[in-house]
Amino acid sequence: MEKVRLRANNIPRVESGHLWIYSNELAKVPSLEPGSIVEVFTNDGTSLGLAFFNPHSLIALRLLKISIVQDVSKVFKSRILNAKQLREKIFPTEHCYRLVYAESDCLPGLIIDKYEDYFTLQVNSAGMEKFIEKIVEILLDIFPKCKGIIAKNSTHFRTLEGLEQYEKVLYGEIPKEVIVTESGIKYKVNLLDSQKTGLFLDQKLNKRFIRRISGNLRVLDCYSNFGGFGLNAALGNAKEVTLVDISKSAIETARENFQLNGFKNGNFFCSDALEFMKKEFQDGKKYDLVILDPPSFTKSKKNIQNAIAGYRQINKYAMRIVAPQGFLATASCSMHIDEATFMKIIQDVAYSQKINLKMIYRGGQSPDHPILMSMPETRYLKFFVFQLS
């Protein structure tokens, strides 16, 4: 097995449990195939175990926490089993959840979402790409009732790894439409053609909080996608729910999801959310609860300032259409915008609008997306609910 040596005798970040080693931290970048498994040594010869190696990525090494004497496939199966047991402990009655969350489950670059008896895979590292067939085999062994597995490999991260983008059914059949239940709400999910991998599973607990406070409120759900927040508001006995999404297919699916659950209080608009809020402000319209759950505004640190400007703009207009003593629920899934930065954006906007904020809920990603404390990169979702006055 090829050996890769680091420049330094120790890297404090790695010693504390971080699993990435960057190309500029290697003594020499060997000419090996992307995705090769190598043994990693510090400069003084201390072994750090095995890692996926990619000479074309800034993240040159993804540590596996596996020694040279261990069988990689067997370790991966054990880790997927551990991940399954954790999710079943967290959500014993749920059948839709993130089964594997990459580095947080010590499976670098692998994301698996479970939708009842169907599974979606995202593979974001060249090393894990070589194990796709083995991962499918493991899933079929652990979940004998599995009906279908699809690879959703069309992510920005694959580009950084030098991997092709594709979507492919890996096992069984994936119907165009699957009806699943999350937190007591039925959803029509198109696993063959949907944002990310279908539902926004990371918002599970945040959606439940919205349900809790929506009674008798006029609710605006911006960037609604399939209607996750709006559906929870409807189940929570909202007076009316207005859903806005720029995608025609997404807003139609949201409408169908309302019908599927027997909710009759939904209004649906295919529109840019910011432009919709601007018009509502001009028309003097007010809502008791405005929900902002936009897609990520930046995929890299280079565009942070543009992202900050975007968050300021949408939160400004959201605050302008919240009724007195009403609520703003606002989220950011941009990894490069940390919680302190996002909080300051909201506070600055409120100050500029002469609005007082009272935080009543502080959330993040659902616990089936566990945060590896030694890797801040595994924490990305910020979610706050404020009362405005």
C-alpha cells in the first residue's frame, strides 16, 4: 500500500479529530489515482491510519480512522449499522431520515437518506465512489425490505473532487412518485427529480416547532419547495397558509401535498420570493408568521459578502410584512455563514427597521444530521424564530 507523509510531525486540527488533510500539508503529492487508499504518516513516522487520497482536490486526504490491518468494507458496514441504530434511537417512529451523514458518521463523502423503503445516495469523495457497489450491497443486507436505491450524484462537491455528475438507479425500481410520511404528514416525493434528495430532512424539528405556534395565524412560507413548513403550519391549525416558490413543479407538488393531507387553507404562488414580499409590502399586506428557508446563497468563501447582502434583503422585506407581535422564522443553510454572522445580519436588519426582536426558538439541523464537534464543517443549518415588536 502506498504511503503518504505529512510535512509536519503533528497537525493540531487533525489531532483533535478533524478528518481532512489539505494538499499543502503533504510533504509530497504522489502520482496516484484519485480515490486510492493510502496509509498516512506524520513527518516523524507516526501512522495516522488509512485515508482516501485525491491528488486533484484541495482536500487531499480524508482520514478513515481505520488501521492497515482492518478490512475497510467490514468497517464501513459496522459504521452504517451504528448510524442506523443511532437514527432509530433518535426517531423510533420515523421512517424518513438521514441514515448516513458523511464525516459525522466517519464515512467520508457518503450521504444516505432513507424514505420509507427507498434510499438515495450522494457520494462526494473520489474514494467513496469506488465503494458504491459495496454500499448498495450493505444496504440490501441491513434493510431486506428495500425497494429501490438511487444515486443522486449531481452536487457541487463532486466537481471539486473531479468527479462526473450523474443520477442513476442502483437497485430495484424508483417510481416517479413515492408517498412517504414525516412527522405525521404525507408527502409526494419525486426521488428521480427533486432538489437535494427530496424532502428537507434537516428541518424536521424546526418544522415541528412551526406547527406548534401556527394556530390561528396567517402564515407565509417563502421558498416553500414541497411545502414542508406550510404543511406543518396547516396541521397546526393556521388560519391560512400562503406558499411561494420560484419552481413551478415544486409549487404544484406543494399544492398536491395539501390535497393529500386534506388541508384546504393553502394559497400557492409560483414567484420569486423576494419579489413576492416586495409586492406584498407595497400592497400593505401583513402576515402573522413569515418563514424564510432559502437555498444556500454561497457555495464558497469567495461569495460571502454577496450572500450576506442577499440575507439582508430577504429578511428586511420579511420583517416589513410581519404584523405587530407577529413572528419571523428565518434559516440559512450556507456552511460559510456561521451562526454569529447570520445572527448579526438579522440584528442589523431589525435595527435598521426600528424593530425589536425577541428570540423564541433557536434551532439547527435535525439530529439525524449529527455534528462532529472536531469538524465545524459538519454544522451548516441555522434556524431562528423571533417575535417582532
